[in-house]
Amino acid sequence: MRRISIGVQWALRYTLALLVTVSAFGIFTYTQIASRTESDARLVLELQVNEVAVHAAAAEPDEMLETLERGIASADPELKLGFALFDGDGELVVARGSLARYPTPLPAGVLAGEDQSGASQVEVGENYPYLVMAIRAYPGFVQGALYTRPFVRNARDVRDIYLYSLPVLLLLTAGLGYGLARGSLRPLAEMNATARRISGTNLEERIPTTGSRDELDELATTLNDMIARIGRSVERTRRFSGNAAHELRTPLNALRSRLEVTLEQPRDAEEARKALEETAAEVEGLSNVVHAMMRLAQSEAGLAPEQRSMVDLQALLLEVVEFFAPLAEEAEVELVTHLDAPAHLPGDPSWLHELFANLLDNAIKYTPAGGRVELTVERTDDALIVRVQDDGIGVPKEDLTRIFEPFHRVSDRSMAPGVGLGLPISREIARAHGGELSVESHPGEGATFVVQLPVS
């Protein structure tokens, strides 16, 4: 089945809306005009019949005939007035005008005295009906009739104009509606064409906006933001892949070279054992790199719902501090904590443990002997703020924006053990919990890592 475009759909909707609106307006107008013209016709006939009835009660028969003929002659010929006189038993006495051509009996209600006017419309074979009215007048009844065409014609003209013009209006509306819909949807066509050109190798192009700030502009802006996020993610993935390949290539080359040398030269048992121990150490380091890469990928994917539970952050931080206290003592670094604020939040305790363990490990590692590392927890209305502050070597200003990139090593810290994935993993863990990890530092004055975590 062929798909109906949105432009055609909107054109049909415009046409249907016009059809319903004009039909309702036409019916209302026709009924109002018909009702008013019928009232006018009744009023005119009622005045004529009452005038004849007044003369019938006081005039002689010969004078009465002159009255009937004079009333007919003085009226508009289009009204085709007619009058008839009936005796008290309802028998016709005389008829003039249209009632002479189309005699109409008195209504039973008028004869019985139940209906004072006996007004009704009578079809007599012409295009428009006659309005007939009868009233009691001494010594019998007076009946009058007029042709309704002069009154009804306006209402029927309105109806005919509506019926003849409706198809033209519908066609014009359909055409204009289709043109308007196509014009309104033109930005969608441009968006579609641009989206087709965007790919993994072409993420710099953006969907154009018109500046009207309408819904389509909002959609284009949202899509552009999404493309920008995808571009950053792709770029981060490329950079991560390049760095990972570089980090893995060096130890793999070293392993291969060592194994080739070991195989090429004859060695005694002790030398072979030493070569295997060195190879095992390289493999362990390589395994640590791969494990860190996997942890980073897992943290970037976010927390699954089943991983979340209520975590007592105060107790968790005490465990981390208890683990690192001997390391700080060995490094002659003072470890100070301020964990008095009650802290509970939903999250994964193992991930949060790794986050704060990485931060404390770095703080102790880069703080010289005699320095100080301080761990503080603060509670706001909607967040928990954990600060890990040291007075170590600090972070250069040019590295503050890159310190969370995978495999990036600050020059002043490059001699310390590690692969440059601890801080990226820590930041992704914070983001997986709906929070953020940031750093404040000045070279030679230490660094402060701030973790903000929402409590809900």
C-alpha cells in the first residue's frame, strides 16, 4: 500500500475542517433565514386577512366582493393573494385570486373553534408552497393565501449558492492546504536530507534551523545536540582506542622481544626462570591495563537498576580510610577525615568504593612525606559533596581539562605507577550515579577533587 505523505494528510484535514465548518454555517444561516422569512410571510398574510375580516363583518355582499378584489389588486402581484369567504357551516361562499384557482377547505380546527388562525403551507403544484390562513369572522370565516416565493427565495438562493460554491471551495482549500503543508514541512525535508548525509565519518554537519524558534527549530536543535554528543562520544572512543592500542602495543612488543631472545639463546634453568618471572610481571601489568579498560567501559555504560541499593556513604568511606591508613602512615602522610554528616544515597557500593579508593590512592601517592590528605563530607538539601584535598604537587593548569581523559598522564606525575585510567573510571562512576567529579588545583599547592552525588 502506497504511503500517504504528511502534506496530503494535512491537506485532507484542512478540507474536512472547511467542509464541516462551512456546512454547519450554511445550515445555520439557511434555517435562520427560512425561519425569519416564514415569520414575515405569516405577518403579511395575517394583516391582510384581519383587514378583510373587519370589512366582512360590516359590509354588504356586493361591497365585500369589491373589498376582496381591491385587496388583491393593491397587493404585490408576486404575492398572488387570494381570499375566500365561508359561511358558518364552512361552505364556500365566494373565492377570489389564488384561492379561486386553488380552493382550499377550512381546517377542522378552525371550524371547531380550536385553532384561531389555521395557518398552514399548502402545496398546489407550483415551485413554492402557498401559505394559507383562516380566521372566524362574523357571520362565517375568512380565508387568505399568499405565494411564499418572494419570501422563501432568499433562503433558497443562499442554499443554492452554498451547494454550487462548496466543491470549488473544497478544491481551493485542498490545493492551498497542500501548498501550506508542503511549505511548513520543507524544513523536515531538509532535516531528512542532512540526516542522510551524517555518518560516523561525517559528524561535523548540523541540521539547519530557520530561526523561527518553532517546534521544528526545537527538534533541529535537539537533534544537533544529540549529534554533538555522538560526535564527542565517537571522538572519545577513537582517542581511547588509539591510546589503548598504544598502551597495549608497548608491553606486547616487549613480551615478544623477550620471548624471542629467550628462545634464540641457550639459557640455564636460573636464567630461564628469571626470564619467565619478568614475562609474568609484564603479563600482569598488561592484565591490569585490560581490566582497567573493561572497568572504564562498564562505568561509561552506567548503573543497571538491579545494581542500585541504599548505601551508607559514611560507613563506606570509613572502610576506605581504614584500608589506606597504613599506606598513608608508611608514606608519612597525615590522613584527616571529617565524616560527621549522615550520608545515605542509592548506588552500587563496590563502584563507590572504587571511586573513593582511586581518589585517596592518588592523593597519598602524589603528596610528599610530611604532607596532609583531608577527606570531608558535606550534606546539602539534594546532594552529598565529598572532597579529597591534598597539599602535594598539584596539577598544571593546562592539564586540568585533560586529567580525566583515558591514558592521559600529567607530566609531573608520569613517574608514578599507573596507566592513566583511575581518574577517568572515577569520573564515569560519579556520572553513573547521577553526579560529577571535578578538580581544583594549583601547581605546588596541592589538588582538591570534589565529588557531588545526588541523594535521590
